[in-house]
Amino acid sequence: MAGRKRSFWIRRIVRTLVTAFGVSLVAFLILHLTPGDPAKIMLGPYASEAAYEAIRERYHLNEPLPLQYLYWISGVFRGDLGDSIRYNRPVLELIKDRIGPTLALMGSALFISITLGIFLGIVAAIKRNTPIDYFATFQAVFWLSIPPFWLGILFLYIFGLQLRWVPIGGMVGFTSLIFPALTIGLRDEAWFARPMRAEMLEVLNQDYIKAVKAKGLKYSSVIVKHALRNALIPMITMIALRLPWVIGGSVVVEVVFSWGGLGSFLVSSVLARDYPVVQAILLLIAMLVVVANLVADLLYSVIDPRIRKES
Amino acid sequence: MAKILEIRDLKLSFETEEGTVEALDGVYLDVEEGHFHGLIGETGCGKSITGLTVIGLLDNNARIERGEVLFRGKDLLKFTERQFQREIRGKEVAMVFQDPASSLDPVFSIKDQMLEAVRLNKKEEKQSNERIVKELLNKVKLPDVESLLEKYPHQLSGGMKQRVMIAMMLGRNPSMLIADEPTTALDVSIQAQFLRVLMDLKNTTNLTVLYITHNLAVLTEICDEVSVMYAGRIVETASIGDVFNNPSHPYTRKLVNSILRADSTLDSLEEIPGSVPRLINPPPGCRFHPRCEEAVDECSRVIPPVKEIGTNHLVACLRR
Ligand SMILES: Nc1ncnc2c1ncn2[C@@H]1O[C@H](COP(=O)(O)OP(=O)(O)O)[C@@H](O)[C@H]1O
Ligand code: SF4
Ligand SMILES: [Mg+2]
């Protein structure tokens, strides 16, 4: 059994590495997929020939592509992500300055969406076909049908401009975090609440729920201990699969709320054709998703004994 | 002999999208304390519903229209959910379900699930709770209890799971166990082993068992009395001997005959011509009349009352 378990993890980790290689390749090729001379793309058409040559030298643009990739990726491992063309500073430093706000935003958004989504899913399942259930459905459809940038603008208008409860964009302490986080979180909450309700209903229909009731267990314990634990297992994948959307959402929302994180930095770097930065951020995002999927699998094996003991 | 359970004229229906399912229509059932009472009938005749009523676990769309379900003289139909949970389930009445594969929570170890039941009893220290759990598992003849405790349900065979279920349900020392087709999902050899565990309980404890099955042969091995159910009514109740030697209701006779004819397959109920009627708009009068060879005109109009035709021998047929 231990052998099978080990080989499962070896296969899983190999798969993660292959995926990681693939995404790093994509991030690298971004610059080369754009037609034209990469040096001109980065510096624009009006730089001096010396400047072009310098950038070709710096990024090994005269070498064949595979070699360029090797230079780039070995740099990544050494912590050298290149220099920002716009700021003329190491990309790593720039990212370090901005990753905190982004993680705070995504973390709060995920926290809101997971807790609220799971809570509403449970309540809707327990109170199915009652007004509470209908309300849960209604709010989910509501949040899902509003585009995030529009919801963000709406929040800014109402709570920033009209009511003046929060600053209008920027990062001024905790209050300015609330609405960007809600803008992403509510949408993802809607995304989680429906499947959670379905999972709960499915679990509540199982014989083992009847059996634990037959033992005489309190209803609240039946729900919290047995039903919830079982219903949460499939939700782990749901949440991991949703992560790219959370990231995508935070890019848009960071721009709307002038949130000084990686998302808005990515957008401005794309516009400024600051390719080293774009490549680095894309690589970071892709790695985050890859790692999250690995963590989801790990979590599975911790929560679900059927996986823990067998595969 | 004291009756532990008396069901009187229980009428129960389900509201569904297709209409009202008249699942139980005037069920009478008396169970003596310490006896093993069999409840037999074809699939869909209302056996599980009868059991679930006693333990208060009916689906939400169930509606009780009339009757009484007296447990030690107290009418369970008047109990709230909270009363069921505090006073009945596990403590007085426990239940084992048909499919052992899905009756144990897949994400908790056997030990956790057993302890959960035992802890509901009274606050005792961990040490003695674990001792009680081991004793219970020994009682149902499960081998290698120490390693079993650390296992998860998917690591056990169906027969072992079903014995764990029994042990778990006995964890609070209930007076009555409802066993809802506990061996239907098991292999024949495993069935015998399971029945031996029950026989042993019968000989060593005062446990009352309501044994639900659609297999008459199983009942002969362990039951004192048998009630025969047809389409939501009990049509005959008698001692196990009377059911075989002196069956009275036409349906019971067919059951017994089909078993005697096909002595190899004991799963014989399918051999009676016709099928159980749907319980949305069931046949009027005696619900068996479309399939009954003895039926007369009256049978499609009059609901047969329950008559006592011998000591502890009840039958509901207009021609008896
Ligand atoms: N929740 C429900 N809603 C509607 N009909 C139900 C429900 N539960 C059971 N029934 C119906 O009640 C009848 C009796 O069911 P049951 O007691 O499970 O039969 P069995 O004798 O096979 O155990 C069946 O016709 C079944 O379809
Ligand atoms: S009442 Fe009539 S139909 Fe019903 S079992 Fe008796 S004889 Fe048959
Ligand atoms: Mg049944």
C-alpha cells in the first residue's frame, strides 16, 4: 500500500513539473509570439541602434530560441527575472513591492467567497424549497450576472462617492480593501454556493446520514460533523479550479479600484510593453495555479480516507 | 408478555408531483418485548416506511393521516423531532439499513463512529468508552478488533460493515432494533453468518427485533412471529409455525406455496402472478383483489377488517 501511495505521489509531482515547464514556456514565448523584432517591441520604434543592441545583448536575443529560454529560466531559478524596461529596476524587486496588496486582496476575496458560499449552500440545502433557498439562488444569479468591473464601479460610486464610507480607490488601510474584495468574492461566492447546495442535498440523502440520526445524534452535529465533512470534499476541486478566475477577477478589480498590486501592474506593463515584467507576472500566476492544484490534491488525501489509504 | 410496540390503524401518505402516494393504509402491528418479529412483503409495500415511522425518520413529504404508534404505551406520532432525538433514537429504538456499503460515513474511522454512538450514552472517560466499543465488536463476532477500529468503512467487506452497524446501533443499549433487509445486499454465505450473530443476541439479550425482509426463508430461522404486508396493509400476523402450517390469507398461502415449490430459490415473491399495485390510486376494497383467486364482488368494495382467527393469529380477508 505504501508503495502504491508513493508511486501516486511521484506521478502527481512529475505531472506538476511537466505542467510547470509548459506554462513557463508559454510565459517565455509571449514576447516571441508578437510579430516583429523583440528589441523593437520592447523599446518601441524610436530608440537608438545602440539601445536595441544593448537589449539584445541583455536578453540574449541573438541566440537561438531554446538557448534564450535556458538563459531565462536559469535566471528565474537564480532569482533574476530581468530588469523592467520602464523602471530600469530588477523585476523581482518591483514584484516584491506589489505582491503583498495582491495577496491580501485575493486572500480576502477567497475567504469571503468560500465562507459565504459554503454557508449559503448549506442553508439552502437544509431549507430547500423555502424562501431562504430561493433567496440564495436569487442572490447567486444576481452576482453572477453583473460583470465585475461594473460591480466595482457601482460600489465605488455608492459607497465611495455618494456615502463616503470608503476611500475612492487606492490603498488606504483596511476599509479600502472591503469593496475590491467583495467585488471578486461575491461573484465567486455565487459560483460556490450552488454546487455546495447540490453536494449537501446529495449527502443528506445518503444512508449514513439516516444512520447517524438513528444513533440519536443531534441534528446540528449531523450537519456539521457528517454532512459538511462529506460535502466539502468535492468542493476542494471546485475551489482550486476557480482560482484562475479569482486571479483574473483581481486583475480587473485592481484596475477599477486603483489597487497597487500585481494585477494593475500587469495591465500597465502590458500597455508599456515591459515584457520582462509581463513574463514574470504571468509565470508567477501560472505557478500559483499549478501549485494550488497540487495542494488541492494533497488536501483531498488528508480529508478523504478513501484516497489516503489507497491511491 | 408485554407489547413493546403497538401500531394501530396507521394511515400515512406521501405528497408527490404525480399525486398522493397512499403508502400505508390502516396498518396494525403488535410486537412483543424480547421477540423477533418478521415483517415480510414485496418491494414497495411499505415495510421500510413502517420502520422509519417508529424511529421518526420519515421523509419530509410524509403525512400521517390517522392512527397511533405506541411504544411502551407512548404515542410516537405525537413526538417532536427533538423528542425522537433525545428519547427514542439509539436509546430505545435503533435501526440497521439495507445497504451496508452506504450506511457508514466514509470519512470517519470505525473507532470514531462507534465511539460517537457510545458517547451519546453518558459522559464516561475515554478508557471505558473504548472498552465498551471493543466489547460490542466482539459481541457481533468481528475478528481482530484492535486493527478493525483503525480502519475506514471502504476497507471492510459488506458483511463486516453490517455487523459493525449492528454493534454501533447496540452501543446505546436500545430495547428494540429495526433491521431493514440487513442481509439483502450480502452473499448467501455471509447472510448465514450475519443471522448467527442475531441468533446469538436473541439467546443472550432481551433485545426486540423488527426484522424486515422480502425473504420468507430468512424469517423461519430467527423469528417468533411474522406479519405479512401487502400494498400498505398487514394482511396476516401469526406465529412462524402458523404461517407455514396454517396460512390463512390467500396472499400468505401463495407466498408459502411458492417457497415450498421452488425449494432452491427462496427469493420467491416474484413468482406470484401480477405485481404490486402502484400506491397512487390503489385498488379499492381489498388491495389484493386484482391478483386474488378467491376474490368475490364484495372484495373490490369493502376493506377487509382485521379478524382474530386463532390465538395470536390475525388475518384481514373478507372470506375468512
Ligand atoms: N419520500 C417518498 N415520497 C413518495 N413516495 C414514497 C416515499 N418514500 C416511500 N414512498 C413510497 O412508499 C411505498 C412504500 O415504500 P417502502 O416502505 O420503502 O417499501 P418497502 O416495502 O420496499 O420497504 C413505495 O411505493 C414508495 O414508492
Ligand atoms: S378479501 Fe377478497 S380479494 Fe382480499 S384476499 Fe380476501 S378473498 Fe382475496
Ligand atoms: Mg425497503
